[in-house]
Amino acid sequence: MNIAKDYFKKQWKNEEFQHSYLEEKVKLDIEYQLANLKKDIQSQKSKEELIK
């Protein structure tokens, strides 16, 4: 196993790390979805397509 995976596994045992990691992941997921929504709006997709 590589060094990064080992380090991540060790850090994952820390509750504060888990919380921070998951919080940051949610933020990135939301930013990604927002960017896609903006792109879809700019391409003038219909309201029905945007809601999906």
C-alpha cells in the first residue's frame, strides 16, 4: 500500500478529521453540481430539464 493510503487510514481514525473531510467533500460536491446547473442554465435548457 502506498504512503498516502497509509496516512489517510491513520488520519481517518481521528473523528475531527472524518468530520472535516466529509464536510469538505460535501462542499465540493455542491460546487460541482452548481457549476453544472449554471452551465445548463446558460445553454438555455428547459425548466423541466433543469428540475431533473
